[in-house]
Amino acid sequence: MKKGIVIIFGENDINTSENLSFKSFFNKNFKICLVNNGNHIKILKFLYKLKETSKSEVSIINLRKEKALHLALKAGVRFLSKNDNITLILHAKPKNIFNKKLMRKIER
């Protein structure tokens, strides 16, 4: 069973997410979709650094204009569902990625 997670980065998330690392957090059964909501150059560079250091399969979507949260989430879910056979897709904000409740949902 393959799982996916969509993480949406907005303009204000660069400060809270600089310590974020996926090195040992996810295993290879996860597909991670990082969404740059609003074409912010600093965030895009940061997302590519995350992708390089990750052991998981990471994809980056760059939305040119800033969209509402549900529309950015919809873009991430569409991307994951078209490309892979994923049975469960979760959503998290960058600051909540290591939340214990989310971790329990992922481990199931």
C-alpha cells in the first residue's frame, strides 16, 4: 500500500520550515508532493534542497499565482493520483508535519 502526503508552502512558511528534513521521517512507501503556492523563489529553492536530501520520492509543484488552500491541495492530490497507485493521501502544513496525530495516521 503506497501512501502520499501533500505539503503546501505559502509565502509565510519559509521561516517555520527551515529545519524541516525528510531524511529519516518517511520510508520509501511514501510519495511526497510539495506545493509552492504562489511562485515564491525562496521557497522554491528550499523545496529543491529538501528534494535533494530526501530518501523518499519527492515531487514539486509550482503554482504561478497564489491560490486558496483547497485549490492548492486539489492540485497536489491530482498530481499524486495521476502518477502513482496511491491508496491514501494526507495533507499537512509545513509546521504541522511532525504532529503526533498525523504520525499515527501515517503509520496505519
